[in-house]
Amino acid sequence: MSDTPDSAVHTVGTQAVRTYIEQHRAAFLDDLVAWLRIPSVSAQPAHAEDVRRSARWLADKLSETGFTTVEVWETAGAPAVFAEWPSDDPDAPTVLVYGHHDVQPAAREDGWHTDPFEPHVTDGRMYARGAADDKGQVFFHTLGVRAHLAATGRTAPAVNLKLIVEGEEESGSPHFRALVEKHADRLAADAVIVSDTGMWSEDTPTVCTGMRGVADCEIALYGPDQDIHSGSFGGAVPNPATVAGRLVAALHDEDERVAIPGFYEGVTELSDTERALIAELPFDEAAWLTTATSHGTLGEAGYSTLERVWARPTAEVNGIGGGYQGPGGKTIVPASAQLKLSFRLVAGQHPDTIEIAVRDWLAARVPAGIRYEIVFGAPTRPCLTPLDHPALKAVAGAMSRAFDGAKVRYTREGGSGPAADLQDVLGAPVLFLGISVPSDGWHAPNEKIELDLLVKGVETAAHLWGDLPAALRTAAR
């Protein structure tokens, strides 16, 4: 056994990885530019062929990278790309990387300084739609695995490496779960790495440990068969707009807790350890409010702002309407009113249970004389990685090496994504590896990626494939 300290081994490995990356950085960025030029906007039918072209481009590039199996998988909507590169080690664990190749709509007139599909590099930043969300973060894995091979002298990765890159994430992943279920045997893995998240900031590297799920519904309330005179009938018949207002008022109690019976059943509570880790983050609430363009905070009593948006379930009114909205008065009892509600869910909650609870709550509160309809959209389940999972420690360790030994902290994300479908169907832990920062402007004009951080993502991936086998063997004991 060598008596070389681990830190020295890591230093040697890190230098070899960095040397390889530096030698291939320019070609890597040129390839990324070519991919970003494809306007793969899944939400716009006019770009359907561009989404398909993006999938084919990625498939060709993954084959060129060295993946021995590369396939474009069709869905009822946009295509996904699957790739696999088996390890030479017979007992190597299998790791599946998830990302997406579709992007949000973008046009110069939205406020972009340059053409959103003509990447522009300035001051160490690459501006383009998809640069951070999610093409840049998918693409760093192509150079990462090659750097891993170059630094270790291997001809195949230390893990059986698979990729699934979907084409409809920006449209809600309507066909993704069915795709995962259809190909569950091909996608089977010991761990899933999701590269569609971010870090706290440029100088505070973090690993995300969970994402909330979401369930949403639309409620239509019907009173009289038409708008009627409020003088002749008001006060004597039920008013659907009044009922809508009462439902909204009844969503929360005086402590801003969701007041729907059974809503909190099964919620995984924050541990004291995780609350302490969240409190360590350099959170500037005033700056956060500026970003939110809000004039104050409000939420469930007993929890900090970060705890509320990362680890607590919510009920939000996304829209409310009914009755006359034009200038001046119109004294009527309106015929109908509408509500749009969404519920962010945390670990331990199931969308089906929430749907039942909301339906029962609504049925108990709508008065006689009001007819209603409620329709739920396709839900997304929450997912959470335990803080003590060995694979999570491997991700944090690989990132620390890429960031010159910096302490890696832990976050969650308040948003939702299809990661839970992979966790559900494949029964594998989900881990997050993202290097985007809040200023990257996901979904906004002038989206960008910090090129030095993109390279840190490459480097993290290069280290991770060598570190994960031991971590996953520990987890399996």
C-alpha cells in the first residue's frame, strides 16, 4: 500500500485533469456554441424540427466523445437522447446522468442585448438561450468523462456511465415518466446525477440535496346561468366571485400554514443539522427581496425565508377572476368565477394524497347553489437526498477538489423537476451536480454561463466518476 497522503494523490489527479481540460477547452466551447445555435424551443410547434435537430446533434457528439451506445428515443412529443459507456470493471456501479436539451422561448425583442441563439462571449461569460439551462450543464459531462480517462489512464469510465437527455423539460416533461417506465431496464442505475440545478454563488460552492414537487389545479365556480342584476337578486342568491374570495381566504391560517385538512401528513421535517447548515449560508434577505421585486417577506411562522422556499410545502393563488373587469361599475351577480392554485410539495408528501385533500376541502366549503369543476394538471413529486448518503459526500468531495479545497455547503431548490420520476421508477438515489449561479438568468433575457464555473463543472465530473464506486459500495452495505 502506498504511503502517499490522500491530499497528494488528489493534487496529482487534479493537475492532470486541469491540464487535459485546458488543452481541450477551446474546442469544447466551440462545440457548445454550435449546439446553442440550435433554437430547440419545445414549447413552440414552429421549433419542433429544431428540437429534433438538437437531439441528433447531441447524439452525434456523444458518439464522438466515446459513448459506445447512443440512441435517439422518440416520445409522443419531442425526442430524448440516451447514451451508455460501460466500464471495464465487472463490479463497477452504474450511474445515470439526467439533463435536457430543450430551451425556453427567446427573442431579441424580449430584452436580449444580442441574438439569443447566436452565442456571444464577453468578460468570461457566454450569453445564449440554454447556456446555463441546460445545454451548458449537460455538455460539461462530455469533456468531464474524457478528462477522467486522461487523468487515470483508463480506456473506459470507472462507472458504467449512462445519460438521458430529454427534449420537453421546459414544457413540463409531459412524456418523460412514460419514457422512463418504458425503458426502465435500460436506465437502471445505482445512482442518478441531475445536472439541471445551480450553486449558491460564484464563491460559495454548494450541492443541492432536494427539489420540491408540485401539484396544480383550476377551479371553475358557477352560480346563476347568466350575470344578473345585483339589486334585484343580490343578497338572495350565492355569488361565485364571493365564494372564490372565501376559498382563497381559507387556504391559510393566521400563522400562514396551509389550512387544508391532512395537507401536512407525512411531511419530512427539517432536522436540526440541516437547519444549522442552511443558517450557515451567507443569505442577504434585502438582496433576495430585491431579486424577488417584493416589498416584504411572509410565510409559515417558525421558519426562515430559505427554509420556507426550500423545505416547506406551500399553497399559492396563481390566478383569480370573475365578474366584470372593465372600466366603471356594473352592478351584477356574476355567473362564474375562476381560481388557479398550485401546491409545492416536500419529501413525504404525495401528489395523489394532496389532490384528494384539496377535493375534499373544496367540497366541504362550496355552498349549495354553486356548481363547480376542478381539474388537476400533471403533478411532479418531490425528491430528497439524505445528508449522510455516501454518494452525496462523493459529489461534495469532487466539487471541493474542483474548487481548490473550498468547503462545499448544501442547499435545496424551491422549484420542481422530473428528478423524482427517475427516483420513483428506478428506485435509485438522486444527486444533484450543477454549477450555474443565480445571475445566470434562467428563463430571462440575456441568459449566460460563467465560463470558469463551467470548467469547474467539467472538473467536478472528471473527479466524480473515480470517487463514486467506493461511495456506492458503502451505501449498498
